[in-house]
Amino acid sequence: ETGVTQSPTHLIKTRGQQVTLRCSSQSGHNTVSWYQQALGQGPQFIFQYYREEENGRGNFPPRFSGLQFPNYSSELNVNALELDDSALYLCASSLGTSGRGTDTQYFGPGTRLTVL
Amino acid sequence: QKEVEQNSGPLSVPEGAIASLNCTYSDRGSQSFFWYRQYSGKSPELIMFIYSNGDKEDGRFTAQLNKASQYVSLLIRDSQPSDSATYLCAVTALYSGAGSYQLTFGKGTKLSVIP
């Protein structure tokens, strides 16, 4: 158990809909990163938040957006869902001592999103 | 494009043997190197991290880093059936324009330990 929680566990949506996924960081961690993991692939970096500011973004379109709240919990929002968005979405928290993203990341259990 | 390459496997070893998992990375500026274990349907679980050249041991696990060769490996001694999982190599790389290092994963190597 890492202390990182995610909700919901599973979600089924249809193409074109919007979805919000939630993550609570491990106590004391101020940095949250989100990843998309398609079947048979490694996790792909979506973006990272450090102290409520976006601290880096991977190669994902703007319809993937996020927020980090003062208690360091976070949301991932995906608009205009496409079939290829079906994946396991992972949230990872880290201590963020450097603010540069080199700290060890601990993963939550993930949210399995299916887009029909 | 920052890349992390792993042999996808599957790698099969008998129980009690040494399993050797390998990883290469493209970004010479990478600073931190991680091995995660992922059971089917679960999220990645941190096994070890290594920052400096050489070996780092933790129980049955040894991570090896060679920055000159851009190579990271994980050795699992006395492999057990419970070690059967996908092993993900992850490397921090500088994302241009972001001013921060982010984690880049390989596709993972599937390990099967045969009783």
C-alpha cells in the first residue's frame, strides 16, 4: 500500500463524452503525476503538478487537462473521449523536494477507463 | 524523443535461478533510474531506484547502472513463482520546455518463474 488512492476503480464511457478521474496523494507529498497505460505498454507520462502548478506535460492533446488542489489531491479531465483513450490511468505522488521531477514516484491502484 | 528500451520477453526462469532483466535508455542527461514490478491488472510497485554507477543490492534484488553505456539492469536471485510479473524500467529525462525531469518508462519485460 502506497497511500495513494484513486477513484473510480472502473469507468465505462461512450465516445465524445467527458470524464474526471481523481487522485489523493500520499501524506506529505506535494507532487502528482498522471500516466496513461494502454494494454501491453509501459505507462506514458501525461502531466505533472507541483504545488498546484503544471510542472511538465507529455505528448497529449489539450483535451487532457488537470488540476491540483491545496491539499495536493488532483484531477485528470479528458474531453471528447475517443476509443483510443481506453486505458489504465495511473496517478503517482512524490515528495517533490527538488520540484524538478527526479523524486521517487509511488503509484495509486489506477482507474480502468473503457470508451465504447 | 526520450526512449527506454526493454526486451519484452517473456523471460522464463526455473524457480531458484537468477533472473536478469535489462534496459537501455537514450537520454545521457538522465539522472534517476527505477525498477517497478507490475502484476497483471495492478499498478506498478517500486522495487528499487539507483542514481550512481555501480551496483545496489536490496535483499534478493540487485540493480546495476552503467551511465557510459546507458544501461540499467535488475538481477533477481533465488527467483520465486511470486516474482512472476512484468518488470518496468523507468528513467527520469528532461522534458524540453518544461524545465523539469519526468519519468519515461519502457514497455516492460514479462518474467515467468517456473516452479
